[in-house]
Amino acid sequence: MFVTQRQSARNSAAAVEDVRRRAIALDLGAPLLIRVNPRARRLLLRVDAADRAVELVLPRGVSAESGLRFLRAQRVWIATRLAALPRPVPFVEGAIVPVLGTPHRIRRESDPQAPPVTRVDGEIRVRGDPAHLSRRVRDYLIGVARQEMTRRARLLAARIGRPITRVTVRDTTSRWGSCSANGCLSFSWRLILAPESVLDYVVAHEVAHLAEMNHGPRFWRLVQSLTPDHDGPRAWLNRHRSRLWSYG
């Protein structure tokens, strides 16, 4: 059985490499990510908005030729989905970046006494070497996100009498927030770009998991008590998730 599983893994790896090599000629317009999922019952395809890549999921045992035929048949769908993605917004001078949903223009600061990065009068002002501007804006936004999410999470956790072990922020692509069984909360820093009501909803959602580690009726009643009228923020996040990943 061990030999059979090992041989199956080698065959799957060979199929992935064959599809990847031969798919270059298809010119999909984006990087192709391929993974084998033993539990998948059929070929699956999606456009990853965070990485701006095409992801192909192969069930174990599917041939490279089947994967290529599937990609060829879906080229129009792939092109349509890629074209619908928001244009990237790099952190460069003049770019408009929302902070808690309010647009701010990135501008270089010439005053040598000014802070490295500050937010004032609708601008994110960045001092220093232009080569470091993008990194400094990103680090600044991550810092603001950490501060805002920690403050809001601890206030809500106090309301329901639940302790928080730690609050972290990351650049996650699969979920906006998470709550561990030991009381650690984690959030995507990109939520700082969304309107304040959206940030409040996600924080409340994860804080509610401190008491209810599920999505049952009691959980949603608790979320409602922490952030009434959360249907709007949930819908906004579903509609604009690709936009949040387009920054930076």
C-alpha cells in the first residue's frame, strides 16, 4: 500500500508538471497555479483575486491531457474573470488609498523633521528615500490596522466577558479573520482599507467566536448584539473583496 501511494504521488506530481509546462502555450494572461486534491470529484477552476492567478484543481489520477482540455474550454471564462478584477493600485506617490473607507492620496513629505509616515488632511505623507515609499506605506497601514483591531476587539470582548490572548494582523487570502480555541484573534490588515462598519463587523464576528465556536443561531444573535445591522457590511465585503486585494 505504501508503494502504491508513493507511486500515485509521483504520478500526480508528473501530471501537474506536464500541465504547467504545456499550458504555457495557452497564454492564459495570468500565472497558473495547479494543485492535486485527492477529495476533489471533478476538475475545478477559479481566479485568485489576491494573487491575480488562475488556479486549477486536479482530482488525483486525472491526466494532464484532461486538465489541458479543461483549460482550453474555459479560456473565455478565464479572460472574463481576469478582466473583471480591479486594476492594481501600487503604493506610489499620487495613488489614492482608502483608510477606513476614506480616500487618501500618497504624497512625499519634504520636511526632514516630519514623521516617517503620517496621515493628515486627506493625505498619507511619506518622508525619506522614494525607494522606500511603498514599504513605508504598507508598514504604516499594517500598524494602523493592528492598533484599530486590537482596540475594538478588546472593547467588544470586555462586553461579553471573554478574554483575548493575542491580536495579530496578517496578509491573509483565504479569510478576513479567525479565532483560535485559546483566544487568539487574527485579522487581515487589508480590512483597514474598508469602511469602518465593515471593520467593525469582522472584529465583532471573531470576538463572538470567543463565546461560540460555530455559526449557529446563538452565534449570530451575539454578533447582532455586538454590531447591529451587519448585513450591509457583510454584503460590502463580498462585493468588494477583490478591490481590497488590489492595493499595494
